[in-house]
Amino acid sequence: MLLTAACLLAGGCASFPDEPAPTSWSAQPQLTPQAGPRPELPGEYRPSPGEQGRGQTPQSVPPPQGCKDFNPAVIGTCLSTVTGVAPIGADAQGGVAAYATERGGRLVKVTKDVDPVVIAQIEVDASTDGGLTGLALSATFPEDQLAYVYVTTATDNRVLRIAPGDSPKPILTGIPKGPSGNRGVLASDRKGSILVATGDAGNPALAADPNSLAGKVLRIDGSGKPAQGNPTAGSAVVSSGLRLPGGLCVSADAQKVWVTDWSANHDAVYRVVPGKLGDAAWTWPDRPGVMGCASYSDVLMVSTARTPGMQNLPMNPAGAFTGKPEPFMQQDGFGLIGPMEMLNDTASVVGTINKAGGQPVSSDDRVAIVVREGGGGSKD
């Protein structure tokens, strides 16, 4: 499959209509692996006939040499644990450029075969499960170049806005901080507002408290105030009940919003319904560490922090899952994948987290472009 230069998805009109409650499923104990995506670039490596259809493997691409990675899908190397990714447009050669965040506090720009460029260095407290853990861009990024990040400080968790040439500006502060449950993630709602998923700060009671910002999906405008159209006027809260969110994603048509979470007994993905979190759309009792997600028309892709690769959840146009998840990309040489962001209707930008518990290679951690093949899953 030829990977050509991809363009950013055009921002749609996000809204929060009354959505049908998500269909509740339980993960099956036996999952069938499938071949993962096989991104390629013109003039780069192409698999031999015997390798066709199997996806790239560590044997089909030369191993990295230092920070040089020969996998044509890789656009950023030698990063710390990557916690957020966002495509920002084309580079000078017509490839893809992206922003990436590192848990230790850096926001960087990555471009293939170019050293990462530091956009901002933010002081964070990464002593728990927090740090710099979320990234989203403004809906008008090509004009204003605004980025938003979720960070843990010495006193709280908060959302910062980063403008070119300025110091990061806090726009939403006072999100409770605790001994755990500090990780938070961000996403654009494709209209102009920012979605924020927050942890429960180690206190489940806060997640249930409508007056607390902990354990919630929030929706704010670019200045950090509650966005218009939220379930309760003057409140940023969209839904409640999260413990430790790993990913937040919005479909291209802005009709489906998903959040992944590490609950006390299982991992789960929820269809975000304004006013409530509702039942899990899918649960993983084996707790693979669900992280980032990408919502395509026929599949929800979910990355996992404890199992290499990702899992595909096939779904119908209404957003109901139609089969059990299928692991893929386990053999593609990327290892553990954390954040992901849709690039277009066939590809996503992903970041690896091998330095946080995987088996890093010399070029880890990396940012890469993943082109999906098919996207279906097995039927029940």
C-alpha cells in the first residue's frame, strides 16, 4: 500500500445531540490476531512477494541505527514517552509533520529525518501517573497555531494554552490532584471547543461529585470557560464517572465521542453521552491498558499500553459494535503504542511508549503514520 502525503481532516461541526446509549459488550477471552497496517513511502522499503499481506515485521525493515529509523512510517524518533500526537500539516517534502508531547513536559514538532524541534518546555510533576499527558490543537490551528496540553503541577492538574512565542497560559486550573488518577487527555470536538477527560485523583467519590472536575469528561472553549451547549449551562461537565482515562477521540462527522478508561476491575471504552457516562460499550477483563483511540466509520481502533499493537472494534454506522475486538500490529516492530489521532479516513498518527515499560529500540520512543487495512472484525 502506498502511503502518500496525507492532509488533515477538515473540521466538521461538532454537536452534542441526544445519542443512543452504547451497546454493552464483554470482551471475549480468545482473540484472533490479524495482519496490521503496512505503511510505505515512495522510494522506500517494499516487502518481498513472500511478505505481501503479512504487514511489516521487525525482519522486513532494517533495524534502527541510533536515532535513524528505517521504517518508512516513522516521522519522529528518540523521544521520551509519547503522551500526545497531533498532525499539523505537510512538511517541506510533502510528508506529514506533527506535534507530540512527552510525559516529562516537552511539546515538540516532528518531521521525518529531522531532529525534533522543541516548541515548549513545561515544568510538570510526573511523580505519579501524571505529567504532561494530553494534547489537542485548536480548530483554527493553521491560522492561530494554538495548542492545548493537560499537565500535572505541584498543586493540581490543569489545561494550558500554548501560543507561538508566548509562555504556556493556564486556562483551566484546580482539577484535583491525588496520589493516583492524575492522567488526563484532550481532544478537539471538531467545532472549536476542547474536550478534557480527567482522572479521579485516587478518590472515586470525586468522580461522582457534580461539583468536582475530577473523573469527568469536560467541554471548554478556547479560554477555558464552559462551552455553550453543555448539558448544564455554566458547567464544563459533559459526563462523570472516570477513573484513569487513557484516550479520547471524536469521529470525523463529530457524531461519536469515545473515551477509554482504566477502571478498578477492567479496562473499558465508553460512548460519551451528554449528561452521563452510561454503561461501557466494551470491557476488557484482562486489562491490556487501553489508551488512545481513532473512530472511523466502520471501526474503533484502540491502542494498548500493556500489549503490543492495537485492537480493532468493528461497528456499524450508528456506533454499535458488531463483533469482538481483533488485535493487530503486534508484529510490526512498534511495540507499545499510547496516543493516536486520526489523520484522514485511512490513516492515523501514533506515538510509542516503549520507554515506559516495553522493549525500546535505539530510536524509541517514536511517532509514526499508521495506514489501516480493512478495519473489520469477526462477527459474533
